[in-house]
Amino acid sequence: MISLHLVLFLAFGAVCVAGAINLLAQTHPINSALSLIAVMAALAGEYLLLGAEFVAAVQVIIYAGAIMVLFVFTIMLLNAGVEEHTKGSRVAIMVGVPGLLIGSVLMAWVILHRSGTEAVAMGALPGDPRTIGQLLFHDFLLPFELTSVLILIAIMGAVVLASKPEAIQKRKEH
Amino acid sequence: MVPLSYYLALSGILFACGVAGFLIKRNIITIFLSIELMLNGVNLSFVAFAAHWHQLAGQIFVFFVMVVAAAESAVGLAIIIAVHRTRETLNVDQVNLLKL
């Protein structure tokens, strides 16, 4: 019997896999970035099916919104062109494709033999912002505060790395 | 009702596509996008396990993964800009020296 849940899972999953394969097939980075945005939007649908409403909203706003805008802006800023292939890329394909196949077979084996197959009821888990917030600001308060330090360091690192060397020199002289 | 293994299989496919892109692609920005794809695959397995075992902590881990992804992409894209400024290429085959 095919339930609506399964149909929705398959529909969003098909978009995810198609976007991921398109990311590999495209040669221009902007096309890869846009197909990754499609993957992220479809993943938000999967999160909704799993009862994680807040995660789905954050996925769209932060991941597909903020982080991918950063990527698209960098691609525009650097005026990235079509990928060129050299001798090293043949080596990467020769090592990469068998390695990928072995990894996929191992992963499929583990998933098929070692995971339970009980069903997940839709909406069985409260993933609303209230519960998430209580958990995040009570049980996970220390990791939450640590991530704020991490973000601060990342901001400073990004500013230092992306600024022009002459600008740093000028700042030192003053 | 969708079994947990379906979600894990989708997560594994996304992760494998990310690994393939990381190994096969030559453009440094596309390699970064592949890393993001891998992180997304792992996030899906976190949420699936959270729903399976009724442990909301799995969804909290997703937020931490997102924070780390945001920090990583900010620093990484700054490094890409710096590499592009000194070498004027985005091909990783031509970025084989730490110092110019």
C-alpha cells in the first residue's frame, strides 16, 4: 500500500538526488550552486515529513538563504569560468570513482543489514520552536555559547583572509 | 509511513554524491559546494534518527552542524578569494604550493 507520506518522500527524494547529480554534471560553478539550492529546498520538505518544522524553516532561511547567497556572491566576485581539466583530474577520477563505489557499497550494506525498519508516525515528534528553544537554551547552553565564539572567530578570520595585503600593511603602520 | 532505512538511504546517496564531487571536481568552489552537500546528507540522517528514537537532541545537532557549515563557508570562501588573488586560478591542480 502506498501512503501519501511515501509519495511525498519519494517526490522530495527524487528532487534531492536529481539536484545532487546535476551538481556533479554541471561544469560551471553557478549551475552547481543553483542545483544545490534545489537540493536544500527539497531537503526542507523531507524535514517537514519527519516532523521537524523548525529545522525545515532554518534550512530554507539560513542554508538556502544566507550560506548559498555567500557562495553565489563569491562566484560572481571571482568571475569563475568553466572548469578546466588537467592531468591531475584524470588521476582524481581514476582513484575517486572506485573509492566512491566501494564506499557506496559499504554504506548500502550497513543500511540494509544494520538498521531497524520500524515506521515513523507523522507528527509524532514535537519539533516546534518552543521545545527546540527550551532544549537549546537549557540542556545545550554551553555548546550554544561556544558556537557564538566560533562564529566570532570565523568572522574575524574571514575579514583578515579576504582583505587585501596592502590594507593590512597600512593598518599596521597607523 | 516511511521506514527509517529509506531516509538513511537518501542521506547516503547525498553523501556519496558529495564525496564524488569532492574527488572528481577540479573547481575549488564546486569542491566547497560538494562539502555542503555532504553536510546536508548528514543533517538528514540526524533528523531521521531524531524522529525514529523520539530524541529531540538530534535536531539540535543539526543546528550545530549548520553553524559550523556557516563558519566553514565564510572562512573557506575568504581563503578562495585570497588564493584567487595570488594565483588568478580556481583550479585545484594549479594550487599545489603553500607559498608562491
